[in-house]
Amino acid sequence: MKLSRASVSATVLGLFLLLSAPVTPAIAAVANPDGAAAQDPAGFGPLDPAPPANITPQQIIEKFAARETLFNLARQNYTFRQTVKVDTLVEDTNRIDGEYQQVTDITFNREGKREEHVVFAPQNTLERVQMTPADFDEIEHRLPFILTTEDLPKYDITYLGRQHIDELDTYVFSAGPKTFEKGKRYFQGKVWVDQQDFQIVLVNGITVPQDKRKGHEDLSPPFTTYYEQVDGKYWFPTYTKAEGNLHFVAQEGALSQDVHMRNIVKYSDYKQYHASARIIYNGEDITDKKDTTQPDSNQPPPPKNPKP
């Protein structure tokens, strides 16, 4: 997210106040990206740092990365609707003073090629910031975070303990990039993995690195993404909330400016696309195959989404 030209000019004229009040994290149970501690909200049990029973943390990491690889392939064979709403808010009143919305259907054409169809896109009223290619890339690739076997060498992953969330028992890990490759951005934060299915059911963190160069800032707030089980076997991302103050350095002699952002992304109406295309994993066709390693009838519900 970049500061818009209109906003810079208005700031120079003194038409915007400095927005400095703190923003409540999307999920209070998760430490803020800067390391500040927070309290557990309703639905979150205490974090038990004891090592897992009958399995090592590294084995858990390898198992859930393999599952994420499979489900990443499967999601590419699903249609769904993506709803994006990006708001700027006046800090003292929490009133929305600018908004970007877009509803897109992710579908397939007759040849089986993936397509995007915008079905709703009202006029963009954002004035203080502007959407950038990095923002759209984040919506597509980092908010619905998936940590596959191929991604593992890029991340430092540390076991933090076990935690009960709503009806789920989870393993909790911290994850962050080992190194930064020029032009690429990464997830940094916490990951909750279901103890039965070895799949990610919740993530909370921020995209790094943030471009903080004076006059070139391209920033994004911390986010939380929830996953729900689809077709009794795939845990797909369904809801993301990102909220925080984006701090833009002073430009052209003006005061620095903080912009309170709140972004909501929903992924809904997942439907498997049935065609000649198949999902092949480790040489096996798993397009319609049921995952027999996990229960169906006794599967607990996913974490409750704090939808507004």
C-alpha cells in the first residue's frame, strides 16, 4: 500500500491529522509482529510448551508440509469467489473515509484454463493510499498462506507448543524467512496446525520485508487467515482480516502520517471443477480420492471466524 499523491499534497497543506492511536491486533492471542505480548481471546486455550507426544516437531513439520503441497494442488482445481474490501478509517471515530471493493469469481473456461471474472467493482474511493501490484500479489499468494514441502528450505520454523482453539487441538509454530531474496516477499508470524489432519487451520503474521524507503513506502498491515474444511478433506483459506496503522515517513517537509487500514478478504463457494484435468501427487491421481488417513464423521468444526 502506497501513500497516494492526493494524500501527500493534502498533508503538505496540513489537511490531515497525525493518526497515532494504537490498533487492536486481529487475533489478540498472537504476539504482535514487533514481539509485544497479548492476552488470549475467547476460544483460545493456554499455550502448552511441552513437546508433542509420540512425534517430533520436525516430523510434524514434514507431515503438514506434505499435506499443504497436496492441498495446494487441489485448490488449483476448485472454483471459488474472492471478495476483497480495503478501508481507510479516521482514527478518532473509526469512520470509513475511503474504500476499495472487488468481487471476483475464479473459474475455468471450456478448455480448462483458469480465469478470473470481476462481478462487482464499485468506484474506488481510497484517497489517502493507493493499491499497488504488491497488494494484489499479497491477496493472491500470502494472505491464503500455504507452507509446502518446496517452501520449507526458505523458512526457519520453531515449535512453540500445543493449543486448544474452539473445538480443535493444534500444534503452534513460529515461521519466518531464513534469508531475503531480492524482489520476493515472505510470511512471518505464527502457524496453527490441526493435530489430527496435520493441516494449517490458522495463521497470524505479516508480510516481510516491508518497503520503508522514504518516498517509496509500500506497506501492509498484519493479518490473520482462517481455514475451513472443504469436501471433508481439504482445509482451504476462507477468511482474512488485516488491520493496523501504516506509518509513512514525512515527505516534502510535511509531518509523517499514519493511515489506519482494515482489509477483509473472503474466499467462498468452493466447488471442485470436474473435467479432463487431473490432480497428480507423487505419481498418484488424487483428483477425487478421499483422504482415508483422517476421520470424516467425527471431524470437529473449524475455528469460528470473527466476521463483522
